[in-house]
Amino acid sequence: QVQLVESGGGLVQPGGSLRLSCVASGFTFSRYVMSWYRQTPGKERELVATISFLDSSTNYADSVKGRFTISRDNAKNTVYLQMNRLEPEDTAVYYCKAAAFFPSRNYWGQGTQVTVSS
């Protein structure tokens, strides 16, 4: 059974930091591209960051470049999102996604709420 379980969300003041974790099971984690997305009510889900399975190369949305860092630990089947200098605009539900391409597979976690407010 495939599972992606996110944790680490919560309430933080502007300028603060959080680290999200996503633990995967039920598939070969090391062969999947891992991503973090976020979504706020009434808006489409937005890609935040992606990390390759080949060389752990990363890509980020412009809005989080320089503040967020995605990383993975294949030995622990876990992907992380370190979020620094958080802003109220970062408030959203954050989702972990696993993707493979041949054949195509997409798995999603249940999401974790991040709220940035004073």
C-alpha cells in the first residue's frame, strides 16, 4: 500500500522557520521525483520545489528561492522541505508528491497545514 505521510506543519511567526517531512512507503522511493506543492482555499495547487532521483538536482518556485530548501534521504524514504524567513503569503496546506514517468505514476500525501501569522 502506497503512503506519503507529511508532518512538521504548524503555526509560526513571520520570519520564522519550519521543516516539513514526508515519509514514503509502498514504492521504490529512490526511483521517484519528489516534490512539495501548496494550496490555499480557492486557488490551484502550486509547485513549490522538486528534487530529482538521479542526482538530487533541485528546482524552486521563484517565490521561495533563497528561503526554502528541498532535500531527500533515500535511506529513510523521506523528503524534507526546510522553510526559512517565512512570510504570511506562505500560509497554505503543503503536500508531498511522488512521480515516476515510465510508467507514469503519481502519489500524493494528505497535506500538512502551515500558518504564518503574528
